[in-house]
Amino acid sequence: MHYISILSTIVAFVFAGAVFNRYRYKKGTHLLLWGLGLVFYGLGTLTEVILSFTFSPLALRVWYLTGAMLTAAWLGQGTVYLLVRRPRIPSILTVILTVLSAVAAFLVLTAPVITSSGAYNISQPVSAQYKELLARSGAITALTIILNIYGTLTLVGGALYSAWLFWRKKVLLNRMMGNILIAAGALMPAMAGSLIKAGLADWLYVSEFLGVILMYLGFTLATQRQAVEAQPAIEPLTD
């Protein structure tokens, strides 16, 4: 399964590079935040690769912080900046998210980790072992739930809302399909908790790979230019 994590890491960082490159020319805070979210995505899968070869308390902490807490929230925050037309609302939410992320980083990076010999098995996925290795406080658990709910609702909900707008107006069908793919891709890693509880920890890596592939395909499709637009464009999920 570590080969899948390697592929996920490559795709995530290439995707992040494409988004940052688009930000250079198009600007837009939403692109900057999507790029940041994808960097977190790549760090999460990169630390999975590291933990598949050797144990590192820092890698375990970064894996949990980026993969379980920050990725979805910051990707979703990019969508908030794109879709919400009142400037103060996205700005206020970004300040709140920044504070929560800083608190989460402090709590996770200072959380005790069991490092005794034999406590970690590199032949098993980290997703099947982290609960016994990382001492998660009630605050960490609460922040994980809050950040994931916020990220999933804003990213998936925003993508589906944009797709519905394009479908209703019967314009820019490539963007409609692109947003559907983005929503589907975002849901894949969101299913990870259910997969782990079902005893399918290995499938977390598969869901991460499929998720980033679908989101990348959706972003590419949604940002393709069309020669003719029959009606005035409406606000897309990608710009």
C-alpha cells in the first residue's frame, strides 16, 4: 500500500503546483487556499510513506494534523472565498480557521507519542495503529470533528452547488462535470473514518489516491476554456 501513498503524494504536489501556477496568473484567494489545502494533502500522504518504512513521532503527528484535521478545512475555505460574495464573511471565517488550526497544531505537535520498542509495526498501515500510539486529548478529538465537518460541508457542498447552478442554466457543462468530480473526489478521503472502523484501514490509502485523482481531473475539466458561451457565465467553483 505504500506505493499507493507515493503516487498520491506525487499527484497531490503536482496538483498543488498547478493551482499555485493558476494563482500567479488569475489571482484569487480561493486558489491560494486550495493550493495550501493540497500541500496539506501531500504532507499527509508523504508522512504515510515515511511511516511505511520507519517510525517517526514527528511524522505521526504531522500525518494526523494534516490528513485528519487541516486538509479538508482549508480546501473548503477556498471554496468559501469563491462562492460567498460578502467579503467580510470569508475573511472572518479565515481568521477563525487560522486560530483553530494553530491550536490544533500546538495540541497535536505536543501530544505524547508511545515510542517503546515493538509499539509500531511498519507492516501495518498507520491508520490501523495511530489510536494506540498518539495520545489524543478531548480537545484534539473535538477539533478533528469540527474541522472535518466544516471542510466536508464547504468543499463538497460548494462543488455540488456550483454543479447545480451550471445544470440549471444549461451553460458550461464542462464546469458542471468538473464540479461533480471535485465533490466525488472530496468525499473519498472523507469516507476514511468509516473504512477504518470497518477494519479496512488499507483502503484509506486507496481512497486518498482516488480522491486526489478525481479532484485533479475535476479541476482540469472545470478550468478548460470554451470557445463560445451561450449565456452569461455564473460563478463556478474553479476560476
